[in-house]
Amino acid sequence: MWKNVRNRLERLSPAQVISGYYLLAITISILLFSIPAVRKPGVEIAFIDTVFTAVSVVSDTGLSVFNVSETYSVFGYFVIMLVLQFGGIGIMAISTFFWMLLGRKIGLRERRLIMADNNQFSLSGLVILIREIIKIILFIELIGALIFGFHFLQYYPTWKEAFLHGLFASVSATTNAGMDITGESLVPFAGDYFVQLITIIQIILGAIGFPVLIEVKAYLFRKKEELEHPFRFSLFARLTTFTYGILLIIGTILIYLFEFQHYFKDMTWHKSFFYAFFQAATTRSAGVTTLDINEFTTPTLLLMSLLMFIGGSPNSVGGGIRTTTFALNMLFLYHFAKGNRDIKIFNRELHPDDIMKSLAITLLAVVMCFVSIVALSISDSQHKLIEIFLEVCSAFGTVGLSMGITSDLSVFGKCVLMILMFIGRIGLTSFLFLIGGKSKKANYHYPKERVIIG
């Protein structure tokens, strides 16, 4: 019996195995959140809400059906931070870390799973990659916790409370989880630019992509003999950083302009700028906010939804279609309009397979979000379309921003969001391979014929 089960498991594709690992992580999280000590005395939570919370935390989304600070105990806060690591660092990265601690050899099958979970193209250097990812993210969280902890001494009566809030804020920002234990997100620090700036930096470091951080580390800590040769950043690092920066800049400018005569009308320029800058950064995948987004105009909410739909970078804590997918789509449109068959950028030529993959991912994402919006509009028709639209994009991008309708959704509506959060975490590439199975080469071909398009 066990032999048959093992044989069946070995025949599963890497995408199927990884999805199974994340489902297992969600199951374990449900059990953890069901422990009475996790909740404050007298607090009862419906099972569907426990499941929703588990999916939200594992996927690093942050959408919540209740106030975390009023629901969970201090022990519960630490459980949340622990589970956030599984979503932020990744299931295969955590598993590899424990394998290395136990002295277990990382075999070919494990390397293939790591490769699939981290969107890598080669089996070589994967263990080193995982080791660097864990070291970098834990270092960022530790430094952020210390900075926040000391700074929060002016806000909280005891050092324990200050450093608890500092640690949670650091973990939440780095993993782009969007969860908080203030009960009001970062609204209490709306006038504290230092807290906002540190949060933005951690959001960027978490969402820009681990390979980019590893390359930056390699550049900063080069040996003396390596300084003689120019350092070359990969095309992925260049394209990701450029796209991420452009989206952040354009998002800030547009939010500022859209709200200049509305929400920001009576504010100073620096306060309105930081509001716009923070919202543009948090829509990458973070979900924390310094204001009530219900006060924004419809154009701003639509823009934020688009930014959340794009999400973070591949191999990061972010969800969505990812920044490189968006960049490749824009490059394809530009070159197609000019009649170019080959797409070139940064003195490199993009592979046709990557272009096809980006178009397939975007099309699938658009269809999924459209179907989800229609489904929620039917099941939860009491809410406005813009509220549902933003909620769906937030779930798909694993962001966590909401106009306050999450707790009022029906069981069906919550299930739709859970599916979106799960797919957003495992990635659309893994989801495509999950539903498509293993690729097979055709043994024959039919005659080709052109079709009128457009």
C-alpha cells in the first residue's frame, strides 16, 4: 500500500507537489489557529473564518475578516509571524533549510521542486540560492525589528510592547503580509515619515525579488580581485528593478494627481506626497495603509487595483501577474506595433517562450479575475462593483487592501477569495502547469494555415 502511494507521489509533477505542500501548510495553519491559546479569552471564531485566515496568512495576503489585535493573543501573534515565514520565504526554502540542518542530502527530486517553486531555469546552485534567501530575509526582518522597536519606545509604555509591535511590523512589511496588531494598520503613524519610510524600504526589499537582492549583495561584497572586472547584473535584475521603479514612480504621481483636488486638497505637499508614495508602494503586495482608502476617488481605486493586479516580482513575497510579466507584455506590444519580430532590451534579446508565457499568464489572470468579480457581484450583490473589483485584485495580488467588505462576504465569496489567494501564492506559472500537466511533444503536425486577426 505505502509503496503504491509512494509511486503515485513520485509520478506527480513539481507543480502538483508544491501545491500539495502549500495545502499542507494551510492545513497545519488551520490547526494552529484552532488552538484556544492563540485567541484572546472569550473570543470565538467560525471555522470558515479560521480557514480564511490560514489561507490569507500562508499566502502573505493579509485580508482579514476580523481585527487581529482584538482577536489573537500575544502567543497568536507569534504563530502568525511563524506562518508568515512559510509564505514569505517559501515552502521549499523552509523545507530545504530543515533538510540542511538535519544533514540530509538534497537530491535531484528536491532540487526540481526548489527550481519550480522559485521559478529557476537550472538545477545548479539551488541550495546556495535557498541559503542566501533565508539569510537575507531574516537579516532584513531582524534589522527592521530593531529599528522599529527602538523607535516605538516613544509610542508604547513598555519596551516589551514596543519591540513586539516592532517585530510584527518588520515581519509583516518584509513578507508583504499587510497584517497589523495596531488595529488600525499604520494609520496611527500617518504623520511619522520615519516609520513610513522604513516600511516602504522593507516592502520593496520583500517584493523586488530575491535574485535581485542576492545580486546586489554580490556586487556590494566583491573581493578585491573582482573589483578589476566590471560587474554585470542579469537581465532579470535589470528588468525587474527598472519595471518596479517605473511602476512606483508612475503610481505615486498618478495617485497624487488624482487626489490633488480631493483627498489631498487641504494637506501640505509633503504629507500628500508621502500618502501617495506609500499607497503606490503598498499596492505592490504589502497591504498596509496609512489612511482610509474608502475616501479615495474611483480613478485612484482603479489605479490601485491595477497595481495590485500586476503585483510584485517573480521569486519574491509578492503575488499578481508579476512585474516581469507586465514588462514583457508592454515590450511585446511596442515591438509588435513597430513590426519587429525580435524583442531586445538592455543589449539582450528576449526568448520567444518567455513572451508566450507572459501573454498566457496575463490572459489567464484576466479571465480568473473577471470570473471572480462576476461571481462576487452575484453572491454579494449588496456591495458596490468598485469594492468587489478592488477586493478581487487585492486577493489575487496577495496584497490585503480592502474597502472593508471582507468580513461581510458570504461563505461563497470568501471561498472565491481563498482560491485567488492560493493561486496568487503558488504563482500562475505553477497553476498553469498544475492544470495543464506535463508537456508532450507532438508526433505529427497538420498543414499550417493563417487566420485573420484583429
